[in-house]
Amino acid sequence: MVDLTFMVVLVIVLALFFDFTNGFHDTANAMATPIATGAIKAKTAVALAAVLNLVGAFLSTEVAKTISGGIIREGGGGLAISPEMIFAGLMGAVVWNMLTWLLGLPSSSSHALFGGLIGAAIVGAGFGVINYDVVVSKVLLPAVLAPLIAGTVAFLSTRLAYRITTRKGAVANPKRGGFRYGQIFSSSLVALAHGTNDAQKTMGVITLVLVAAGTQPAGSGPLPWVIAACGLAIAIGTYTGGWRIIRTLGSGLTEVKPAQGFAAESSTASAILASSHLGFALSTTQVASGSVIGSGLGRKGAQVRWSTARRIAVGWVLTLPAAAVVGALAAAVAHLGPAGVIIDAVVGTLVIALMFLVSQRNRVSHDNAISGLDHAGEVVEIKRRKKKRKSEAQPEEKMAEQLMEAGE
């Protein structure tokens, strides 16, 4: 039997590492579109997102309670899950998170966590340990509805934004237009919402292991030190970037212009904040992806890259069951006792290290994540300056230029 205190510490360390991976995995949700349009510099964007993730972690604990006392029955006459099984579930979530990051796939860190815990819990305590009503109402239904709702809102908002700017003759330009400042505000709101929703998931896991170990009463919320530690871990992870997924969301789905970026971020933030208030353990990645697709459909002339969208959708479908399988395998090994836990820890560490080494062969950073779009924006600006000097005697050219700019 593994020493209980050692096991609890081991789970807390792994949970905070998962929180770190969640941070860099989901930075793109808030900052991919403003980086792509040039509204904010890449390093400034991730620093701002990190601070707001930290602040957001202190705003609510409803999602944490859903995880610690909702998805898995524990204490108070319910079926207990051991710290070893929680450790195995976390290992499944971390391995899947790292794999999808390596592939540049904006999958759900939330569903990776749920899948890993569910798979490990079933192996450790049977199918009856899962509260299926909560899984359906607060995980699966929001996973289906939230991206659709956010995408629809982004589509309508983008249409409205371009209609307004066309009527007023405004120029939706990332350097001069008001949408540039709107994007900074809306992306900051998404980062705040992400901290409010996603940091709580790790709080819930740590609370779950403390309850399972008997050091915290069942039904209680996360302790202050747990909230602070989780907020700091996700903030540090966010600051590291996650540039592979930023590239996918910022330029892989559609070419993003300032007005549609503002619409996408606003709809994403609204959906996440509403779900956090209701205690829904929402996938912020799915909401952000749905919003980007909706905004791309809403801008005339924009092209949605459906091949990338299909890859993302496949990742959404596979995440929960794949993480559940890995969590279940890790739980089966952990059943061997102390040796099993050590095997899980060593194998998991080696797999994570291997994926990191593979990623260095084709390194993606703030310098090359969306550099092509940045350079394209500079070219457009230079051409417009030249046209302005030569168009005084050509009113037809002025009119054509204004129509082209309004159509952006």
C-alpha cells in the first residue's frame, strides 16, 4: 500500500502540472485571433492572458464543486475513489493534452480530464462510481450546444459589425480601426473567463483527492491555498504560449480580420462566463473554435478551411474516450500497488519527455506562429499609403479603394 500522504502529494503535483498544460494548451482560445490580426503583439498577448487567468481563478468555484462532488460520487455514503485512481486519471489527461499540443490540435483539456478520471474511476470502483446524470447535463450537453450557440452568435455579430462599418464607411483595419481596441478588450475577457472556468477543474481534482484521503469533508469547496496554487499554475502555463495551437486557431481555420475577431472573442467570453456561473464544466477550446468558424462564415469573402475544422472535430470526439482508455490502463497498472504507481509515473514522464523532444524538431514560437499573416498585413498597409498619394486626380480609384476596405 502506497503511503497516503505521499500519494496525495504526488496527485497534487501532477494536478498542478496538468493545470500548467491546460494553460499553454488553451492560450489560443483568448489570444489567437488578436495576434493574427495584429491587434496586439504576441508576447504582450500571452502575458496579459496569464495575468487575467490568475485573476479569473479567484472569481468562482462552482465548476470546481461540479468536479469534486458531482461527476464522481465520493464520501457521504457514496462510492469512494482512491488517490491512486485519481493519479491514474490525471496521467491519462496529461498524456492526451501533450499529444494534441504536439499535433497543434485545439482539443478539450476539460474533456481529457473528465475522460481520464472516468476511466480510472471505473477500473478502481466500478461503473456505479460515476454520476451519469451530472456527466450528461453538465459535460456532454454543453459540449454539443455551447460551440453551436457561440458559433451562431459570432456569425450574427460578424454580419452586424460589417454591415455597420459598411454603412458608416468605416475601415476595419487592425492598425486604425476601433475593432483593434475592441479585440484587446474582448480577448482579455476571454482570458478572464478561461481562468474562471478551467482553473477550477484542477481545483476540483485536488479537492477530490483531499476528500478521498479523508483530510477534507465531503461536499466542501476548494481551500484557499488550492485556489491560489491552481491560479498560479494555469497562469504560468498560459505565459509559455502554446504557439502550435495559436497557429491553428489564428490562421488554420480561417483568415481572421479585426471585426470578426472581435465578434468571435465576445461570443466566446459570453458563453464561458455564463457556463461558469451555472457550474457547467465547459470546454473553452470547443467554444473558441465554434466562434472562429461562425465569424468566418459571417464575413463575406472569407473562406473556412473545413479540412482543419474536421480534424478539430475528430479531436473533440476522441478526447474523452481516448483519455478514458489511457486513464483506465494507468489505473489497472496502479492496482499492482506501489510498484504500479511508480511504473505509471516513470512511463508517463518518459512519454511526455519524448513528445517534447519531438516538438523541438519543428519548433513553433511567437516568431513563426502566425508570421505569414503579420507580414501580409504590413504589405497591405504599404500599398494603401502609396495609393493615397496618387489617387487625388482619380475619384474612381478612391471609390474602389473605399469599397474594398469596407469589405474587409
